[in-house]
Amino acid sequence: MLVLTRKKHQSIMIGENIEISVLDVIGDKVRIGIQAPREVSVFRKEVFVEIQIAASEIEDAPNSPDEPPAGDPD
């Protein structure tokens, strides 16, 4: 893990297209701004984890009601 120190109004670049800016620091909370192309998805980690869990559950789910069960001759 790369660890960088930034002050309020300073930024970090990821590649050429993604800029992470420190907008404000209040106590133990840091407000950040993320400027990235629209095709780059940006999520809080807890939301990302929930999306991954939901996607995994969908992949592991049995056939949908519209599909006949596997091995059914119909």
C-alpha cells in the first residue's frame, strides 16, 4: 500500500485521468473529491463490497423461474 500525506486543497493523481483532492479535514473526518471519467465507477468500499456480495449471490442462485431446471427435457 502506498501511503501519502496531503493537506487541505492538495491532490493525488492516479494515472492521467483520476484526481483525488482533499477538500476539508474536520476532526477525524476527511472530505475528498474524486474527478474521474464517467466510465470509471467510484464507490465507497462498504457499498462496493455489498455490490460484490449481491453479484456473487446472483451467480450462485439456481435457475431463474423462466428457465427449465438443468437436465429437464422440456
